[in-house]
Amino acid sequence: MLGTLTKTQIDNILHSQTICRIACCKGKKPYLVPISYYYDGTYIYGQSQEGMKIELMRKNPNVCLQTDIVNSMYNYQSVLVFGRFEELKSEE
């Protein structure tokens, strides 16, 4: 699908998916990995064990998230979200 998604379409895609890819940087080298996530309509929450991506995001909180719905090789919708990593350490 070529074109620009509306805010409603973007929200629907973010709400309907549970897996995304998150990109962070190690110096000038990008690092991209899949994570599970939840979108509450405003914020995106991911969960991860300690590891390279957490270490990198603590050093540089600028991230990019990508998720998509693929119907076929020629028919898909993809959402990119640019944001900042914020670590939540308690359930509250």
C-alpha cells in the first residue's frame, strides 16, 4: 500500500499488534530488535530483560519503533514511531 496513514489508522495498527521492532544506537551503529509491547492510546510500553538494548537506551534514549500489518508482499501497512526511552522500575 502506498500512501499516508491517518491518525485513526495508525492508532488502530498500534492497538492491534503486540510485536514491534525497536531501534536504538550503539555509537553510529543502529541496533534493531523485536520486542512485545502494549499501546494505551498515548504511550507505548515494552518489556525486556537486562541486555544490550536496555544498556544502549539508558545511554541514548532516542529510539524508533516500527510495526506493521502484512496482508501480502504488495499489501501492507507500516507505522514508525520516534520517541524517547523512559525506564519504569515499578508496577505503578
